[in-house]
Amino acid sequence: MVRINYNVKDGRIEWDYDSLEVEVFRRIPNEEVSKVVKEITAKAEEITTAEISYEIEEVGETELGDVVYYPMLDSEFAGALLLHLLTVWV
């Protein structure tokens, strides 16, 4: 694939040769592509159906009494949770 920027000025094309890009691709046989796609599909299915287990770390409490937690995934920070307790009057 060849790409180049240009401008049309006074009915003429002015090429921007500094922007010239050439990309080269080679054909890969369908059998090789299918093999890789099957491997990726199997791995994707395994990942999307795997059980995810978070460890919840209590961080502290806000001035309003809300409790802040950090969910940790494999010891890595994965977000924050804010627990706001509600009082229900019946």
C-alpha cells in the first residue's frame, strides 16, 4: 500500500513527498490463519468464562460515614468501591 498527502492548487496536484509511506504485506495461507484463529478463539473463551476472584481491601471511611474499599485483582489495584449505608424508616 502506498500513501502520500497532496494538495490541489490551481487545478494541479502538489505531492507532499515527505509524507510518502509504503507498506508491504505478504499473503499468509488460509490454513495458517485458521490455525491461529482457532487458538485465539479457544483462549478467548477460556478467559471470558474463567472465574475472577477479587480481594477486597478496606481503605477507610469518609467524613459522612461511607466506607471505601479497593478491589484487588492479583494484588493489583482494580478500582474503588464506596459503601453508603442507608437507613430505612418503615
